[in-house]
Amino acid sequence: IYMELAQLFLDRFVRQNVAEIDEIPWKERKEEVTLPPAERAIYMELEHHLQAMEMKTVKSVKSSGPKASSSVSDKEARLREVLGASGSPEEALLKRCSHFDLAGSTHSAMQACQQVVELRQEQLKECQLELKSYITQAQTLLTKICTSEPSFRDGEFDYLARWQADVRACQEDQAGDILRHCLDEATNAQGTKGVAKGKKGGGKGGKSKSRTEKAEEEDSHPAPQTKKGAGLAVKKASLDDQKWELRELSHVLRRVQKELLGRVRSLRYFQAVRDLQEKERQVSCVACGSASVPHSAVGILSCCGHTGCHVCLLQAAQGQECPEPHCSASARLTSVLAASSLGVESGSKGKGGKFGAKLLQIVNGIQSVKGKDRVLVFVQFPDLMQKVADALNEAGIKALQLKGSVYQKTNALDQFQIDTPLKKGDPQVLLLNLKDESASGANLTSANHIIFVHPLLAKSQHEFDACETQAIGRVRRYGQSKLVHVWRFLANDTMDCEIYEQRVVLGKASDF
């Protein structure tokens, strides 16, 4: 009989994938956060910038040449610079809609906006330097090839000449001028270098040797060959390798050109958004010819940063094009934003202060909790968790974190899990990592409020459900005597809402 009772206990309370805790009351609430104009602009800039960088790490090219592999490493490095401490574009966007500058030292979103402009301008300059470097390499290689095969220049397989012709004919707004300037500077530098080298070669021994004299000298001193025709084969293979390397370099040039174009558009877009947010200014529209479009009717294309009538931009986007005559951006209906949706800066320095609108709203939410109730705050990323801790500390809310040695973590749990009513000086908040197993299975029923700073970024629906069930199960379990409150803070029109819709709304619907 005892064995049967023990087995019934295990089956009832332990060996269940989902605890039967329906009798424990709980309430879920979605707290929507509207980002102030400056914070929204910073988020939108990062989102567009990642789209321009194709929002993924660069795949390795087929070439094994050092030039191609170097270009891939350069782009990966720049993408890593954009992502910062984030492991993916989605993670970077989740952090950005929670705080405008986790890695920086800015004290307001307005200051962060200026820093974004300076950073993107510097990155654009670096991209130009890289482009000029590859142009120089390609021109040097072409000169070597034409020395052995003069007919190669401007021939069918002169990919560099094709690229240069495309650049000369490029009418892209702003970017075309930058590309031609880079090409001219690299070409002029290469020509100056060649002239200086020629003078240096002819200055020592009087006049330089003619081609005929060089050919006669080579004939009188032929290269040693171990086998008949071996030298010719080596020379031919070397020439073929150079042609292949030039082909790969031309592909690299087109990739850097595309990246430069994306950077120009991204910077233009951010500056246009900030112009529209700082004051309700009027713009002109090339589509309809209107010279003064009121702010309420202004639209902006996120794909290129050009502005005009919102209606005209929508009509142009249906044809997947920008109405500007010198813009080749492929516009979509989702690329058209109404200026009225961006908001306009008020006279204050910003609603969110140095911690941003979302963290400020979370702090206000915790302060509204009854004095005797404790709160668990779940964050997935360590740098964002530290920013949350700083915001709570500045607001005078004592919070604990599970970090350090096992003893320190256990001590923090013991301090928080106290059955006595909350007194002045007692920790009211415990910060936990959504995916950290430090407090896995811990009974934290002294708290009855759970706050998700952002939705969990998970690889699968199963992982999302498992982690969230574990998190809520910290307080919604046997022994809980209070109503459990689950708070979800979501910044409107951001990655927060995308993940929430995919994992929570559609995820729950798929269970039925």
C-alpha cells in the first residue's frame, strides 16, 4: 500500500510535464510602451542598417584567394561592430527597444542620436577607404596581366573595366558621386605611383631600356628549364591565376559598392527621420510636383530615406520603386512610413531620461505594486540586466541578482525568500536570467509578481514554452497564497511585438 501511495505521489506531483496548478489564480497583463521620437528613431536606424547589411553574417565566397577572404573578414568585422555584444540581429533589436544605448555612455536618447550620426559617418569613411584599397589592388593586378597579354585590357574578360564603366554611368543620388570620387582618387594615386617608379628606374643608369633591347636580353639569357615546355606551363598557370584573382576582386568591388550604397541610404534615412521629428517641417514631392507638402501628409521611404507625399510614395511603392529619378532603391509598401507616426520632439530632453521609456515604465510599474508584494524580473541578456539593476537602484528599489559563487547565489535566494512581511530595507525585487539555470526549480512563492522585460528570444517554440513555463512556475506553484500577476512589457512596432505575436499569440493558437 505504501509503494502504491508513493507512486501515486510521484505521478501526481513530480512526473508531470505540466503542473496541474489551475486552481492557483493568476492574471496576465500586457503593458504597451510607446517609444519617444528619439528612441524610436534610434531603433528604426538600427533596424534599417541591419537590413542594409542583409541582417546576417557573410557567407564565405568560393574563392580561396587572400583578397576575397580578406573582404569577407572585413564585412564580418563591420557587422560585428554594428551588433556590439549581441549574438544576432534579433538580439540587438530586442536590446535596442529596451534601451537606446547599452554599450555607450550617452545620458539621453537625443545625445545618442548625435552619436549614431557620427558613428555612421565614420563607418562610411572606412567603407570608402576599403573601396579605394581594392580598386588599387585590382588596377595593379590588371597592369601585371596586360604586361604579359596586352590584348586583355578592355576585352571580354576584363571585369574591372566593366565595373569601372558601371561606376562612371551610376546616377545614384549621393552614392554615385562618392563612388566616382573613390575611383578617381585610386586611379590618380596609382598613376602617380607608376610615374615615380618609372623615374626611379630610369634615373640610375641613364635612359631605360627599350622593349626590343629587353627582348634581346631575355633571348640571350633564357630561363633554365628542367623539362621541355615546363617554363611556359608555369607562366601560363600564373597568368590564369591572375585573371581569376582579378575576376574575384571585381566581385569584391561590387559587394563593397553595394555596402557603400546601403550605408549612404541608411545615413540619409536616419537624418531625414530626425529632421521630421525635431520640427513639423514641410517637404517637396517629385512625384506630384508639390513644392510644399504639409507635415501631416509627409511620408518617408525607409529603404532609401527619400521623402514626399505619403500617398505618392505608396503609389510608387506598388511598382517597387522610389519616385526620385536618381534612386534605384526597391521600395515596398512596408517601406513607406507616415511622418506623423514618427512623433515630434517636445521641448523636454526626452520622456525616458537616461534609462529610456521602457525601463522607466517598468520602474513605475514596480513602484505601483503593493508594499508587501515581491517581484521577479526576468531578463535574458546580462548587459540589459545590469541596466535594469541600475534603473531600479536609482529609483530607490532594492534589487538582488544571482551572480558570483554558489554560496553568494544561495545567500541572495535566502534573503529574498522570506515569509515575513516586506520591511523597509528588504529586497523587493529579484533579477533573474530567463535562460539561466541558477534558480532552476527554486521555490520563490514569497513573490507574486513576474515581469518580463522583453519576450524570450528562443530557437524554437518548444524552447520558448519551456523557459517561460519554468519562469512563471517560480511563483505559480503550490504554497502560493496570493494572486499571481504576470507583466509583459512590449515596445510598440518593434521586435518585442514580432516575437510576442509569433511565440505567445500564434504559439498558443497552435496548441489547439
